[in-house]
Amino acid sequence: MSDLGFDPELVSRLDRPGPRYTSYPTADRFTEAFTAREYEAHARRRYMAGQHRGMSLYIHIPFCRTVCFYCACNKVVTGDRSRALPYLAHVERELAMQAQLHEAGARRIDQLHWGGGSPTFLDVAQMRGLMNAVRRNFSLGDDRTGDFAIEVDPRFIDAETVAALRDMGFNRLSLGVQDFDPEVQRKVNRVQSLEQTAAVVRAAREHAFKSVNIDLIYGLPSQSVFGFDATLSRVIDLAPDRIALYNYAHLPHLFKPQRRISEADLPSASQRLDILQRAVRRFGRAGYRYIGMDHFALPGDDLALAQDQGRLRRNFMGYSPHADNDTIGVGVSAISNVGASYSQNAHGVDAYYEAIERGELPVVRGIELDADDLLRRAVIQGLMCHFLLYIPSIEQTFLIDFRSYFARELDELRAFEQSGLITVEPADRPEWLTVTSRGRFLVRNLCMVFDRHLRDRPTAQRYSRTV
Ligand code: SF4
């Protein structure tokens, strides 16, 4: 048994494909019966009900200059920057359509996120143009309280671009790194020096970005505990406010670039676990708190504060301190969450353009949540974000008797309780579900117990492994 309490036998029993629960129900449950018409109805209902809450806005920029072999994102690889011009024109039209639908003047955007692909594929003038379009259509919240984030590729931006991003209104940067080991970088076709990354972090500090995030991946080809340890040292020296450490999901039947990765080069499950444990230990010693599912943050960061104050939530951008915001997703494959619905835009650029040119929102699939989905979503959010569930509060909100409604689930949790992953107390009439410190690293397995869709129709082909 390791110092984190991982029993190898337990881990190998639980190491199976599972959702990351950035939504519940998960995106593979969306259907084409949910169209733009249903999405619009949900948005209007929200507004008519007078629920003028803050909103989150996600914009997907799908272009990348080169392909990383581990990539599972929706992207277009091209060296031709002019390919972005028609895309940006269509995104601007979608922004205007969404703003009109949501009567956006009355609602504040307090979380903005540009992801991809690589948003920094765009040049500074293109990015300014897009940010101006956002501001024309929506009212951006205050710099002190709002989160305005952009994913950046340190290989292709310089300090002046970082300064320009701050000037446009971004206050958070998320840097893709994955691993500094040159051999791993070569194997995944992403060669990025420490100096390139350090220069972007320095520039972010100079220009008063309030938070810098670094993305890492474990489970990549040629990774070892020793090699990744050197990466951890470098990342800790850079002192980002947040660190995301993702588990590589090798699904070459779904993601073509991954066919360039030889399975023989991948670390075994026990090596992956060793790498994860080493990372958890080193981040902990360096003062980072494990927020949950892949994420670490310094205690003063908003994610840690939101967790302390019980307002942390999970959405398609990961963890968010903006509890219960509606999320509007703009651009190809972007996902929206409005009221009791999720919906997703067309995946391909051509289908996306065609819908916009017909004057329609490019929604191609989605799901309307029923009462059971809303209840289970609240349970899963509680476990994922706070590692804790106070059962009477769920009973009062959803008017159920938890013990009878979730009799089967409570029964299934017993095996996890015996393995030391969760406590259910008091045993005779449960009031608290508490994920233990060792259970935190396997919280997906615990959430899967409450996933009715997974039980009714098991599917694993798009999921990463839980360890
Ligand atoms: S990992 Fe990021 S930068 Fe690399 S190909 Fe995928 S979207 Fe582009």
C-alpha cells in the first residue's frame, strides 16, 4: 500500500473507463431530437421566469498550427491564418443571435473562456476583433470578480501578445505544457522549451493576470516517475496558481492523431499510478490543495476559496466558482447549459457555417433534464466539488426520501465504504456522505454509482480511465 493509501488491488479493480462529469447527464447522452428550437425555448423560459443570473460564455477556436499526437479536441490543423477569417465572421453572427435570444443586456457575463484548438492561433488584431464583438453583444462583469480566461500555446506567443491579452480584458491564462521531458515531447509531437513557458508566465505576472494555470498530462508515451519528477520540479518553480493534471485517455479508434502513438511506449497502470501519487505528494508539499478531479490550486486561489464557501461547481470548463450560471457555448462543438438543458453545436466547420447562414443557431443535439436528472446532478456535483453530501438538504430541495429513493445506490456504496473510500453516517439513518482522503482520487467511481444513464445503457468508448 502506498503513502496515499492506494491499495494496488483496489485500484486495479476500480481502474475502468468513466465520465469526468463536467455535466450530468454526460454528453454522450445528448440526442438529435433536441434541436435549436428546444434550446431557444429553454432560454426564453429562463428569461420569462425572471432568472437573470450571471452567465458563463465559452468560445471555441478550433485552429492549431501543428498536431499533438495525444489530442482529443475538436480542431483544424493548418498553417494558414486566413482560415480563421470566415470562422470569426460566423462566430460574430452567432454571438449576436445568442445575445438577442438571452436578452443579454440584462445579464452579466462573469465567466468568459476561450478554448480550442488554440485561441492564440489568432493574431492580436483578430483576437481584439473577437473581444470587441463579445463586448458589443454582452456586458462583461467586473475585472475583480469576473473570470476572463484564455488558453494559450506558449510555443506561439510572446510577451507583447500576453500584454495585449491583458489589455483586451483577460485576467486568467491557461498554458498547455503536458511534460517538459524532451523525449516525451518528441513522442507526442509537441516540443516546447522550459524557457518558452517561463517567458509567458513571467509576462503574465508583469501584466497583473490574477491567475495562471498550467496543464499537465500523465500517461503519455515514454513517461516515467523519474522523468515526470523533473517536470514537477520545473512546474513548482514556475509557481502557477492552478495546476490541472489530466490522465491521458488512449482512444485511437476515436481520435486519429493518437494512432501515431505506439501502445508499447505507454506507461503501465501501476506506473501511471506511481506518477500520479508522486505528483500529488509533491504538489501537496509545495502548498497546493487538491480541489478534485485533476485540479490543484494554491489556497488563495478562487477555486480553493469557492470550495471553502460551498459555491464550487463543475461545468464544461472544469471547476468553476460561478455557481449555477447558465453557460452559452459559441463556435463549433461548443456546449451550452441553459436552465434544465444541455445542447451542443455542430462539430464540423461547414455544418456550423451552413446553420448560421440559414439564420439558425447551430445546435445539433442536446438533452432536456427531467426531475431525476436534476436530483442526481445535485448529488454528483456535491461529491465532485465538495466531497460531501448533506442528505437532509437534498431531501428538502427535491422532496424525496433519500434512503428509499437511493436504496440501491446506498447498497452499492457499502463496498466502497469497506474499501475506505467513503463514509455513510450515521449507519442506521444516513445524513452525511463523506468522501475520504483516499476516496478523493477515485471520486468518479463513487459518482458513477449515482449515474442512472450509465446503469441503463453502459457505454465506455469515449471515457478515460478513472486512475
Ligand atoms: S492538444 Fe491543443 S494545441 Fe495540440 S493539437 Fe490539440 S488542440 Fe491543438
